[in-house]
Amino acid sequence: EPLKESLGQLTGFFEEMRNQGFKPSADIISAGLIDVDEALLKKIPALKAFQAEKLVLFEKLHKFNDKPLVYVKSFWRQEYGEKLLGLDLSAEGTYEAANKHLGLTFSKADETIAADLATTKEAEFLQVKKNFPVLTMERMAYAEDVLVEFSYNVYRADRYRYHVVLYKDR
């Protein structure tokens, strides 16, 4: 039975999983300050929005009940990302940590969801074959209208569903 995430509410992975009664965890693959160069911007044009020369990148594998669910590349504005580097992000989500330790409250996020096929690297982390169906979710997250984080998330399509309720006059 795939997990369902309700769209329309801004939550981090850990909060979302706990709300559904699962045990979230994360393997930190890498974390550190990176240069935003032409090659990176060509690969991930969304990062231009930061107008920054350096960002902090967290590369993670999110799990629920110890099962791999989503491969994450999370790019943070340097001033916030550097403070998060000292924390244990395997047991709490970056949004929770940013809120608790940096006093950051996320006000909105802009998300794009698409279908794709797992690359060799993504497949390895998600424990599936290369070209396995995945859902990709790109999210720009803002605190008080300042862009704080851009994340690129690759979900195993067999373990994940998005759910959205639509209202006519909102």
C-alpha cells in the first residue's frame, strides 16, 4: 500500500511520516558547502533564483520504517545551511531543525511533480533497478517570502502517492 501525501499543506518529510504513524529516518549521504557554477546551473536552472555563489547541499536518503523511499538533494541558502551542518539530520527533518534551532518558519512552497525513470545512482540508493519508475518533486521553500531551500526529491513510485483536494471557489 503506497504512502499518500496530501498536497496543500507545507510539511517536511519527518512530520508527514509521523502524522501517518510511520518511523522516519534519513541517511546523510553528503553535506557541505558547494560552488554554484555554470555547470550546476545548467543542470539545475532553478538554483539561479538564489542569486548566490555558494549554497549548502544536503544529499540524503529518506526512509520510512527503515525502507528507502526518497532520494533527496536539498540546497540551502548559505547562512542557514551552514548552521544546519552541525546538527544530526538523521533523526530530525531539516525543516524541523531549521524551525527549532534557527527560528525559521516556512511560509510557502512552490512544487512541481513529474514522472521519470531512476538514474543509476538514484536506483542504487532506492534499491530498485535502473529506469524504475519514480516521481520527482521539485520544491522551492520560502520563509517570510525569502527563498531558503530548493529540493529535488526522487520517490519510488511504487511506495508513494500524492493526494490533493480541490475546491472550486478558493
